[in-house]
Amino acid sequence: MQNESQAADLREAACVAPEPAVCADPELLKETAERVYRYMTAGRYEEWGMDIEHWDWVPGVGLIAIMEYGTGRENESAIRYVEQWVERNRVKAASARTVNAMAPFAVYPELYRRTGRAELLSEAGRIAAWMLDEAPRTREGAFEHTVTEPASFPEQAWADTVFMAALFLARCARLTGDRRVAEEAMRQTLLHLRLLQDERTGALFHGWDCGAADHLSAALWCRANAWIACAVPEIAAELSELVPESVELRERYVRMAEGLRALQAEDGLWHTVMDRPDFYKESSGSAGIACGFIKAVRGGLLPAEYLASAALAVKGLLPLVTSNGEVKGVSGGTPVMPSVDAYNRIPQYPTLYGQGLTLMLLTEAAAGVEAQHGEER
């Protein structure tokens, strides 16, 4: 009789198929996704990375992923979880008025579509107005990276902001048809790509200091690239009927993807600083990049050959999900570090964003396999 480890090895071996399938075993993907989701929502965690009962970017990424899992898998309990979370925590949003803490609002448009609750629509409108009219900006006009923690990063633009703030603006614009909001979502996305893209590799630096006109420690940080790789395909899709298609956005995204694919390790993961193969490999960034590739192929931003890179990442990530659903190999909260070497000293522990990016990848991969099987039938 096979033990649990042998059975898991056999299931994972089914995920080596080349494109176009991301994994040959949709049941493995769905079962793993369910474990990841259950771990996120199992109870009250006191650790910073797993504490979902507060208003900030960490639970926000988790919520975005749970909502995508709920809608993608038609899991009503997951959707109800998000709705109930908002009811418990929305009063806390007023004390967390920073760009990085905008992430939880990204679930409001879909919740409004499902519930018709007017307060969700009006609050989304107020937050979008705050972002357009009051949120601090750099001299180039990019959102300054403001956080709830007692820290200040004046005149700095970080890759994180595209996922935490521009994604919400794009979703809100599609819901309301507000072209001003749509234009700002596109503007912020393009600004961050222009400021952060490395001309040598096409990949993105973690941050940009507008005063010093440099990329600070100039780290090609894995998770920074994941935030933008994952967010841009959806932002482009949400804005497609509101603003003209941006040739620059497409060209920059393709160049980024080419650079990321060239930096991918043989086992499918990316190192926490991607051009440093002596640094540890990082699971949350790897999941976000692979998820972005799948979304970009579906949205027409990338050719289907990128699904092979996503498949390799899935294969590398599956062994990092424990039997109880914890995602291993996730680096902790990471500001722009003072040196590239400092990124390799960031500790690893479970977080809602690590769980969330992995859940998003598994949800996208399972949907892709099922769609392919449907076409074959």
C-alpha cells in the first residue's frame, strides 16, 4: 500500500506535461488549492504574516486570492468568507489610509456585483477619489509608497503599488465606467513600469527613489516582479473598454516576461533576487509570476509558450505545500533593502500573501486544465 509521500510523488509527476497544459492532473491542483485556502481561514493566527483580522495589504492579498478562488471554483463558502470579513473589518479602513493598505478594497467591486449593497459601491467610489485627489505622489506622479507601519519612504515608488492600488482602481473603473479612474489606473501602471524596468534584463527593480533618481539597492527582487506580472493582465482586461489599448504597456510587459523566463531556475522557481542564483528560491514570488503568465496568455498579452514556464513553476511549488496547506519558502515582509545581499537574509515563514499568490496560481492552473480538457472533448 502506498504511503502518503509516495502517493503525492505520483500525483506531482502528472504535472510535468509541456504546454499547453499547466498540469495534467486538475484534481491535484484543486485538492492542493483547497488545502491552501483552509490553512488561510482555519482560525485566528497571532503571527503578523497570518493575522487576517486587520486592514492592510497582507490580509488584502489573501482576500483577493480567496475571492478569485471562490469565483473561479464556484465555491460559495469562500465568497461568503470574504463578505463576512469585510463586515467585520471595514470600520478599520479609515485608520489605514495609505496606498499599501488599499489592497482589501479590490474585492469590493465583485462583492457589489453579487450583493447589490450600495455602501460597497459608495465606499469604493470614495476610496478611488481619495487615491486620485489626495494620495501622496512622487514628482513623476507615481503613487508614493505609503504604509501603515511607522515608516516613511518619501519620493519612493515600489512595484507593490501596482497590485495594492492600481488593481483596485482598474476594477472600480470597470464597475462604474468612470474614465478618469480608468485613466489613472493605466497611468500608474505605466509609470511604475517605466520607473522600475531594468533596461539590461527587462525585469523590474524593487523600487525607485525619485529624489536620487536611482533604484536604491537595485535589486531585481522576485516578489516585486510578481506583483506586476500578476496584476497587469487583469488591469489591461478591466480597462479594455474604457481606455485605448496601450502599445507601451504590452511591449514593456512582454519584455519583462522575456527577462523573467530567462531568469527562471531549472526547477521552475525564481531566486529571491532573481539574478543571484546563490540566493534562496522564493515561493510567493514564483507563484505570482507563474500566475501572471497564465493570465497574460489568456488575455493575449503573451504567447502560449509561456504556459510551459508556468507549468514548471507549478511543479516546483507543489512540494512546498504541506499536508495541512501551509506554503513553505515564503520570504517575510520586505522593504527595499539597503543592499542586494540583505534580501538573502530575509527570514521565511507562512504569510497570507504567500498563501494567496499560491492559491491564485493553483486556481488559474486548474481552470486552464479544465478548459483544455473541455476543448479536447
